[in-house]
Amino acid sequence: MRTGLKNSRGGGPSISSDAKFPAMATKRRSRAKFFLFLLSLVAFGAFAPVFAPLPSLSSSSLSSRRHKVNARKFEIADDMFWKDGKPFQIIGGDLHYFRILPEYWEDRLLRAKAFGLNTIQTYVPWNLHEPSQGELDFEGIGDIVSFLKLCQKLDLQVMLRAGPYICAEWDLGGFPPWLLAIEPALRLRSSDPAFLDLVESWWGVLLPLIAPLLYGNGGPILMVQIENEFGSYGNDKVYLHHLVTLARGHLGDETILYTTDGGSREALEKGTIRGDAVFSAVDFTTGDDPWPIFELQKEFNALGKSPPLSAEFYTGWLTHWGEEIAKTDADFTAAALEKILSRNGSAVLYMAHGGTNFGFYSGANTGANEHDYKPDLTSYDYDAPIKESGDVDNAKFKALHRVIKKYHAASLPSVPSDNKMSGYGRIRLQKSSILFDTLNIEGAINVAESQNPISMESAGQMFGLMLYVSEFRARNNDSILSIPEVHDRAQVFISCSSKSDAEQPTYIGTIERWSNKPLGLPHIDCPSNTSLFILVENMGRVNYGQFMFDRKGILSSVYLSGKALHGWKMLSVPFQNLNGKQKVDPIIQLAYSEINTSSAHKKLKESFENSQKEPALYAGYFRVDETSQLTDTYISFRGWGKGIAFVNEFNIGRYWPSFGPQCNLYVPAPILRYGENVVVILELDSPNPDLVVSSVDQPDFTCGSRSSKVHQL
């Protein structure tokens, strides 16, 4: 999806549901067969019909007959979709397999089906499936084949958005961040040969994998999207044509390829491929008059090949940290959908079910410049009709459901009840270790050295955090530290190198991308060099717009009182994401081991006092009785600062209640187990003095100051 939709307007006729079947070319009929047909009529004495006017080979009736013979076919003709020879109105919704645990795929799809959807649209994030170059992952949450087969089992069709760019409020728009480490720098989303070579390699794996699941091959995939809203970004037709050639080579000439662009003339001019090779769909702001936009859409499709389709009908909107949670009116949204469906238009709801940005995959947007940085929440609830936890007992689901069921000939399945939620109570945590103390775990930490700081990607650290370490000679007065380019948030610490190793670095302050200001370093009494530690957090790469080439870490020199500081070590801070080779996180394992000792259990009862900010790991556990049902829950982080949370070693995402609006992180039941469930958090700023988090049974988006904006300059 994208932000900031502006649309051109024109006039557009309605499309009647009883429109005649289109006239179509009939190269499959030879003249020989035609004459055999005439002779057969003569043989049966049907002389009068033979000499009466006969329909042409391209007539409506002959085309209809041909469709009935050739079953299992999806096509576009007469400005309509046709499935197996019958008109087909797409009433679809985006539901992304990578934002839902596999154990819940069927639950969410059944809710979508009861909602009235006949089609599921999903992106394919390249970065999930190839986390490191040449390392492919189609397991677990990345098992796209199983997801597609499940759609087919439930009689749900699929519109597959194959990328390679997807946007989706997903880190780097779905591109693997290792692309940013390649030198010379690639030009993403372009006809750069080096970039296209990598796309060919990726699609050479993905497209053969999904080809057997195309509708014509017996699967659920009706159409395959190439790129995504390219007209809002560039105008490189060579790039688009190359993607079409690649797709055709793997998927064949019968597969319908489509593009999606904003409903303005400029976006469609740049993002579409005119003619009948690729179908052009549109998206636009909910509440806009759809029919003038659909009329404009016709100009960018071949004659008779432009069924009106809103490929992203927005049911809600995204939310960034520091903003109020996005909400849209249910009745207004339902009325806008009815304007499309009532005249036989098709629509795909974005989102039908948003899900969760587990791990480090939430993306970000920018404003006027790359410093106006707006990272996305962990929750991708999107104010969608099917909520993050799967709940459907809400006004938006009911309002949209009332509209959708009007356009179904058959009755819909009954709507499932909401899943049970539980609050497992207060969870006492202990401070298991200071982050700096964990960075000497043998074999766990990668260290890079350079005269100047290098990006996280160049050091091989794609997500999470990186520690930059250098030294400087202490001055008799304060020094001014400045970092012109830091992505995204740098916490600064100093210590005296000659003092005891047990002394922890002292927190000085934070330099942030969106409000980058110099930081004064106090003079400390140190007979030798002063050590400088800069812990940089990657808060999600920009996924949309001109500033999408978003490398992380320190991207410039670091200046001390105007002089560049040289001699750097970059220490990777390893934490699990959703995929990749690292299945066991050594830092998390260390935190686990701490709470499994008798001394650790004793510490749980001890009060905690700490006068300085220091990134530290906290661990605790809660029990689920075997007589109880394992149910979804939320972990509330009210009273904590900012950090990352893990439940039973699964990365449930980032929390930041001090900025808000998200207070609680969603924990699906499949993550839990009977007996002890271990919670580990990396708190970067300020722990709750009570060292308590809570397992609760409700989401909460009321944290933070309503006036605070993380991206304000």
C-alpha cells in the first residue's frame, strides 16, 4: 500500500451484471472444422438452418460455448472478469501469510470467507524468503505453498503480489537489506543490470514454486501482480517490461499479470504497460467517487479489458509511533464499498486482516526529507474488520459484512465467534544482565574494524542493534559530539579505558535521526583514553518513496568538537528475527539461564535500584496450568521505556509505550506452552521501577503523549 493518494477524475458508466458475453477471437477453430459442421447439418436434413444467417466465428454465442468447453480458466473480456465461463466479481481482501502464525492461517481465512470474501490478496516479501544472499527460507511463517494450498482447500481464490518490491509497511518494501551492502550501489526498482540479475535469480526460485498453483494449472492463483504502485515512484518502462518478460517465461502467456497504481493520470502513465499484456488496476482514497477513476483506468487497458477493480480498498490506515491510533468510520467505509459493488465493480479490501509485524520487519515512512522519519508500530491491526487477534465482533466487520453479503448468490458461512483471550496476570522480571556484558559471548558477536564507521549492512548486521566503539583523548573541558547521519537512534556512553573492567559505561544521551542535535560529553578524570560507545538501533527501513534506500547505523563520520573521530570497531548485537540461520539466540539463551538458577529465583523477590540508564536484559516467567486452555494474550509494557520483547524465544516485536500509542504486544497462543513461559525483554531506556509486565486480555493503544510525534523536526 502507499500513502498520500490523489486521483484524477472523469466520467464512468456503470457495468450491468447482465452484460452480454464478449466477442472473442477463435483461432482454435479451423476452416476444416467449420465445413465439417456444415456437412453434419446437411446430413441431418437441417437445410433451412444451414442457409439461414449463421453467427460469425467471433460471435457472443460461439464464445460462450467455447468457454463452457474450456473449463478451469480465468480471463478478462468485455470489461469483466470471467471464471470458468461465468462472470466473476472479485470481492477480496489483503491477508498476509507472513503477518500471521501458520497455526492461525486457517482461522483467519475462515473468518475472511464468512465475511464474504471470495479472493485473498497477499504480497510475497523477498527479504523474508532470502534473509541472506543465496540462503532461501520457505519454512514456518514463510511456507507460502502451504498457505496457497490452504486457500484452495477453503475455495478462496488468490491474487499474488510477487514484487519484487511490495511496500506493505514492511522493512525496505520487501527488499532484502543485503542488497544495500552491494558495491557499487544497486539502483533498486530500476533497469540497473546488476539489480535485474538478482531479481532474475529470486524470481527464478519463486515463480516456478507458485506456477503449479496458477488457476489454469488447478490452483487458486487468478492473477500475479508485478511491482507495486511503480507510478508513484519512477518511470522506467524498461524495468517493467523486463519483469513482464521474466514472469511470462516462468508462468506462461495465459496467466493474467497486473499492476496496481494510484488512480491519477500521472501515476497510471508511469506505472502501467499499455495494451493487453498486463491488466492495470487502480487504488484510491476511500470515499472518492470510484467511477470516474474506473473510467480513467480504461484508458490504460486494451479495449474491453478493463473490469473496474480497486486493488486496495482501504478499510483503515497505518499508524506510526508517536501518533494516535488510526481509526476510520465503519458506516462511511461500508457506504464507499457499496458504491463499487452495487455497479458490478470489484474491490480488494486493504486490509481485511492486518496481523502483526513480528520480529524486526515493521517498516517506516518519511516526510519532506529522510530525517522526517516515521517508523511503524509492531501491530498492523490497520483498523481492519478482522482485528489483529482475529476478533470480528466489531462495528466495521458488521457494517462491511452487511454490504458484502448483498452481492453473494449463495448464503455465507456463519461468522465464527471471537477467539478466547486470557490475562495470565503480573509477570515479575529480574535484571539478568547488562547488554554490554553479553557482548563477549564466544562465537556470538561479529566484530568489524574500520577507520570510519560503516553501515550495519556493510558489517553484515541486517536488523536489531549495532554497537560502535572508539576512543578519544579526554580534554580539560566538555567535548561536543555530533553525528550528521545516524539511522535511527543512537544512545551514547563513555567510560575510562584505564579503570577497572567492572566499571560500566556511563549513559550520556541520545541522538535521534528525526531531531539530530549535538551532544555534550562531560569531562571525566581519565589518565588514558576515554572509550566511546554508541549503540544504534535500526527501527525499520523506509518502505515507500524517494528515500527508500535506507541503510542503517552510522552513515557519516562522527565528530568530536568538529574533528572526525577515527579508529572504530563495530560489534553486531545478535537477536532473532523471523527467519535466517540463527535459530538460537545466544543473548536470549543467557537471559533464560539466569532465571533457571536458584539465585535467580531469589533475585525475583529483590527490589531493584539503578540510577543510570543502561540497556539491559530482564527475564521472568508465567505459568499456564495444564487444566487451562492455551489462549492468546497481550503483554502490557506500561511504565517501561523502549525495547524488544521475546516470549519463549519468539520475537514478538518492538515496544515503546513512552511514545505510544501501542501499549501491549500481541502474543498468539501457539507461542505459549503449558507450564513455564519465559518472557525476556531488552529494555534500552528506563525499566519500570516495579520490574513488572502484565499479561492482559485486551489490546491497548492509549499510551504516550497525543501531541508527541517521533518524526517532528
